[in-house]
Amino acid sequence: MLDDNVPMSITMLLIDALVKANKDFDLLVFPQAHHGYGPDAGAYMMRRRWDYFITELMKATPPHEFPMPALLPPK
């Protein structure tokens, strides 16, 4: 929502178009993040990404709210 690359209004237009086209989509919002999700949400984003791959590619059920270790920011 603080994205300095793509305004939230453009994201809402994309969502509107997907809904009107009856397309399935997944959306994960980080309200206090700029264009990247950053180190504060890194572990959460990693878990959600893995959950998505497990669900969509493996057709399995990921462990519920699996605790991810904190990710260190890149040097």
C-alpha cells in the first residue's frame, strides 16, 4: 500500500478487471511495505510462497502456520 513503483489504484484496477473477467487470482497485501515486501515480512512471505507451491504444485496440504525462521536482510 506504500508501493513507490505501482500505485494501489492500479492494483485495484487489475483486481477489478480480473473479477469482471471471472478469473481466479490470489493476492497477498503487505500494508506497510513498498514495492518489495522487505525483511520485516520476509519470513511470512517465504512461508506463504511455500504454502502456495505445496498447495498448487504438489496438491498437498501445507502445515498450518508453520513457523519460519527470521530471514536476514541481504548484505
